[in-house]
Amino acid sequence: MAAGRLMTPSPLIERDVDLSTRTTLALPGHAARFAEINSADQLRSLADDRYTPRFVLGGGSNLVLTGDFDGLMLHMAMRGRERVGDDAGAWYVRAGAGENWHDFVLWTLAQGWPGLENLSLIPGTVGAAPIQNIGAYGLEVAERFHSLSACDMRSGEFVRFDREACRFGYRDSVFKQEGWHVDGRFVITEVTFRLPKAWTPLACYADVASELDARGIAAPDAQQVAAAIIAVRQRKLPDPAQLPNAGSFFHNPIVDAATADRLRATHPGLPCYAQPDGRVKLAAGWLIEQAGWKGRNLGTAGMYEKQALVLVNRGGATGADVLELMQAVQRDVHAGFGVALTPEPIFP
């Protein structure tokens, strides 16, 4: 990685740290111990059983605090980004886990390395991207992923994960399947991406296609696709600095084909997306809106008026308020459609 300022081998461990300003939902909560990690050596110095439980914090954009965290919270701040190689088919680009995801995407495009533009303006950090297998507008990060490095906090050794080892699924990876994103067993330090030289735009989603059409762009380049997606997202999603939120709060549910056919017969407007395995992805936002929750509040928490999939903190909400709203939305969607909604954020 690119050289940075000299780091001490052991990070400062702070006590009783307020987390409300470090998460985009701005819920109350404190960490008993908190350490900012700027280097691999700092992380390795904490690799033993004295510091359990552990939790890894990135940008705080996919996190619901339900109270205080009685353990050690590791804030990954490792930076750096560089091209590490190329071959006939792709450029290989590496970034530190603490890099801001959107800034990293814009940087790759500025260098002339397309491929991540559909994931523009997704909040969070590079290190969190493979854990969640973030995705938007027809692309998942798994499709551009090459490998990552992570510290095994039991041994202090660094382990390389390739795409197969990550076991990617829809908003899923081995880090979630094994619970490592919660217990801090493996902490990601850097991620390498494979960006294709034979690039073609992914602009088939209606919102993106309409935005490009409005701009008079028939054959967009990667930066134009990114600009269109940024404009669409800015119209639909609130700025956490203005209205605290955790982005899309629920997964789009995936159901079997028979269930999808049944729902389409009674709800012809339901957006459905066929999956490679024969199942069908449903639009959670549409289900929530039809259940009457778009723009509706429950106390100081609510579902955003411009995008029903986004849960917002109207001011002073607690983790208990968010859980109550989440459960109410889940109940009403299940009652109306027989479909279970699963939350995207992590609950430490």
C-alpha cells in the first residue's frame, strides 16, 4: 500500500466512546473500549483473547445500535489505493479497508479503470464491501472481486481469501455465514479488485436508463453511468448528515417461482427479477409501500417518504424504536403478501 504517516505498533484504546456520531442512523450507544486501526501491525497487536467480544466498525452505515457495546470496537481506518498489476483482461487495483467506498469508485474511474460505476454512492468502506457483497443496478461487488487480506484475530496471522473462499451470495459472504462480521474473528485489511479491460455499460435498470435518456446519452461511458446513478440515488435516498438513516434497511426477498407467480396473479404491479437459479427476487420497497409504510412513522423512526425501503431516524430515536418499527413493517408485509423481510444492517 502507499506509504502513510508513521504508526505506533499498538493503537490507543479509548474508554466509553460515544458511537452515535460514528453511525449513520445516529442512535445512542457507547463502546466500552475503542481503537482506531491505521496499520496491520496495530491490528496484529490486538490479536489475542484479552479483547473479547470484538466488533469491527467501518463507516457505520450498516449498523443498528441497540444499546452499549461491552467490548472492544475496532474502527478500521487503514488507507491506501494503488494498481498492483494488469493482464490481457483486467487491471488489478488494491485499496485499504478504511478507504471510503464511493471515493474509491470515483478514483478508479478517474484513472480510466471502469467496472465499479454501478456501485457509486453506496455508503461505507472498502473493507465492508465484500462482507455484505454490496450491489446495485445490476452489479454485485463479487463480480469485480479478486482477493482480500484479513487478520485472524486468534493467531495474529494474515490470511488471503480469494473469490471462492469468500462464498459470495446475495448480500452475503462467508464473513456473515460464519458470524465473523460480528465476533471479529477475521478483520479485513485490504481488498483487491479485478476491473475488466473489455468493459460494457450496465444501464438496463429503468431509473438509470431514463436518467441517461434525459441527458441525451445513448452510448454512455463509465463516468456517465456513474453520474446517472449518483443522480438517481441522490433523488431517492436521504443524506445521513441531514436525515440519519442506514440506507436500504431490508433485503429484497428471493422466493421460489411458484410463489412469485401467485403474487403476480394477485398483484400485477409487483416488480420481479428472475434469478439464475430459477428463483425470483421481489422488490422489498414495493411490498413495504403497498403495506402502507412509505412515509409513515412509528414514534421517532419512520420509513422514508421517497423510498419506502429506507428506515430513518426522525430525531431522538433509539435502537428499541428502530426494532419496533422494523418488526411492525415485517408483520404487515407478511400479513399482506406472505413474504418475510430480512433486515440488512448488523445488530452488534
